[in-house]
Amino acid sequence: MLASGHLNGRLASGLCVQLAIGEAKGQRYSRAIPTPHLLETAMHNRIEWAKHAPEAYKAMVGLEQALAKSGLESSLLELVRLRASQINGCAYCVNLHANDARKAGETEARLQTLSVWRETAYFTPRERVALAWVESLTRLPERGAPQGEYEALQEHFEPTEVANLTLAIATINAWNRFGVGFAMVPA
């Protein structure tokens, strides 16, 4: 079983796995990870990737479990997931992570301006260097991983946090490729 120890919740017309991922304002919150039978309803005549590659699906959920235990702030992880999903054009993941960020206590002003975060004063210096890293690693062919951005991370994150932040970026980029590749849409 997964982090919560049980299956519950509904997305679209199928089940989802609830993975406990954080605490906000004294309350724990979780996020839904679609199970293989959900994917059938969310994909437009494309294969049910998790059904055909269940070990890959389990591995992806395992990455999420590792991130939940990483020590990175849940609010930061949701900003990372949402920003990468915006860049990648994954409608399903944008919807999911905006909702998860709200559950974690994120403000509408910050959510509405995340795509233009450089133009606002809403984000902390720690969040700003993380968002720059998200954009670089999500747009590798265009930007690479600039040394200046990596060095800026060192000012706000411990080495373990840099590794886990990079894992979060890699993981959401993988989920986005499944979401876009299999035409998943919000319910």
C-alpha cells in the first residue's frame, strides 16, 4: 500500500491513490495520484500507460513518496510542480497542482502570478532560486543548467535539499510527459 495505507477519493470516474504530502495551518493534506483504471477515462483513445507498465507507475509513486519525506516544504514542492506543469502544457497536472497548492494554503495572488514570478514580489528569495532552477531543468534544450543558477541554489538550500529539489523537478517533468503524451485532462 502507499503512504496513506489505503485507496480513497475520486477523480473523473475512477479511483486515485491519496498520498499524504504535507501539513498546512495545522492540518495534513494529501494529493491524488491517479490509479491505472482512472487513466482510461482521462485519456482520449490512448493507451492506459499505468496498466501496461505497472512497475513504472509504482516507481513514479515511489518517487512521490520519497519527496514527501524529503524535508522540502510542501508549499515549495507544489510551486515547483505547478510551474513545470505550466511550462510543459500539462492541463491535468496544472489543475491538480493548483488545487493541491490551495489545499496547502497557497494564496490566489501567488498562484495567479506564478507564470510571471519574476515580475512580482510575492515569492521569497528561496522560492525564486528554486523557480529559476525549475525553468532551467524543464527547458534543458533551450537553457541548459546555468552555473549561476546552480550557485544561487547553494545560498538558499543545503546539498541534500538541492538534490531533492532536482528530484522533484525530474519527477514532475516525467509525470507531465505521461499527462501530455496520453492526453490526460482535468475532470
